[in-house]
Amino acid sequence: MKRDSYLFAALREVLAEQGIQLATQDIHPPQDSDLIICLDQPIQFQHFVRTRPGQKLYLVLSEPATYYPANWLAENHAPFDRVLTYDHTLVDNARYFQYYFAIDFEDFPVYQRPSLEEFSARKLCVLMAAAFAVVKPPQGSGSLLYERYQTLKWFSDNHPEEFDLYSRGISPKTYTSFRGAGLLGKVLPSYALHLLAQRRKKVFDRVSRGSAPPNQKLEVLRHYRFPISYENTGDTPGYLTEKLFDALAAACVPIYLGHPDASRLVPAECYINRSDFRSHEELYRYLKGMRYEEYARYLDAGEAFLKGPAMQLLSTEHNARIMAEVLTQTP
């Protein structure tokens, strides 16, 4: 199930308590609805004509600006009465209201802290992802897919025995991507592109362990000390997805890369900040040299966070009620 689905399923239940039926547009056409919620894609409502007295039009921003820049342009928000966003820098509680990037942590298993023996038996690093970029993004882009690939490549080239990749499948286009690919692909001989693809594919193949079923993700993570937990993008404040929390729930110490304000929601003591290291070699030496006593301090912070009130801010139930309050108030 898509991550957003958990939140909107909870929102439907909360609104039902107030006699409001939430449904998709195939059941409730926008023109026949008193309340319309647009999930991203504000462009489609730029010329929307309201058809009912008191009809309300709200926007929920979910996808990051890196991949959907039009979603975040203020001029595209003009048709909407209110905008719900996880970007706290936009919030004014007049038109822009905050919700958090909800995590379905209610289904997290019981926390199982590793013993010294289990820590010693764990492999060093793991990465569970499907999206990568093998060339640098354009200047100014917040995409972290290239950084994710660089970390994978460094371990694949230098310490493949200490690094595992689990993926549902890498897009074949990833292996042949390069700047000017559209033009040069027309003039380069096909065997040149084939050789490029084969060379890049070997980088992934050296560390690939196939795919892991989604319902076994945390069980797989428990076999590793340090999950690589890079967001897809780091350009939007408040964009904090399940990658960090899955690692914490599996009683691991995540290596995190995302927006610098992540520590506003998750204490920095819970994870290793990739930005604190100048190179992969420096990061590797730190990971390799970490003793169980130091590892346990990260675990202490992570467990305290997972069991503390701060985590409740990110729950689907809490955020569904935040959203319902905004949606049902008169603008």
C-alpha cells in the first residue's frame, strides 16, 4: 500500500465520525462535492469553477519540489482556500497549515534490541532502494539519488563483502544514463552503450541480494548494523519518510541523508548524519571502528524516541485528526 493510503484511510474514518463521507472522484465527482481535496497536482484546478454554494477547495502537498516543482509555486495555490503542507516554513495558520509526513508505526513489531553477540554477527551495511541516478543532478536540484548511487558504488568497488543491496529492480535506463544521452545515443554505436550499461550493472550486481518482500523489510534490516537511509530528495523542509523510521524500528543505527532540519523531529543522537563525513572512506572507518558500547548509545536514543511522545506527532491517527480539523473549519 502506498504510504499516503494509510493517512487517507485514517482521515476517512475521522471525517466519518463527523458525518462527512470521504471518497475518490469516481464516487464523488468534484462538481457534486461540498469539500474537494486535491492531493498534489494543483495545475488541474487552476480554472476550476465552483458549482455549489460554500464549496471548499483544499490542497494537500505531498510530493517534494525536486520532482514536482509546479506543486510548490505559490501562484498555483491561488485557487485553494487552504493548503496543508509538511513544510513548516510555509505555515501561517491562515492559508497554510502543517501536517507531518505520517508514518504507519502502529504496525511496527516489538522493539528487539540486539545483544553484543547479535551486534557482532550483523553485517556492516545494507541499502534497500530501487531509485538511483548514476549522473549528477542539475545544479540546484535537491535530488539525492546520485548520492545514494555514489555510496553504493564506493562500497561495491571497495568493500562489497560488507554491503548488501535489496531492490525490487533497477530500471535499465539507469545503466545507460548520461548527460546528452538523447543526442549522443543517436550517434554512438549500440555496442558502446551496451558496454557502458554492462560496466554500471556490475556495480549493482556485486552487492545485489535480490528483492525483499515489503512485509519482511524490518526482519531483513535486523541482520545489519547500519542501513543506508537516504531520502530521494533533501530540498523540502519536513520531508521525512519511512526510511529513517524503519531502520530505528529494526533496532539498527541508520546512516541518514535528507533535509538538514530532520533533527527538528528526530533527535540527532538516533542516527548517523552522512553530511558529517567528508568522504565515504571516513564514514567507513567510523562505522568499522564503532564498538558495541557506542552503538548502544545510538540504540538508547532511538528506542527512547520510538516509545516517546515525539513519535506520536508522526502517527497516522494524529495527522488524520490535524487534517480533519483544518478541513472542517470555516475558512
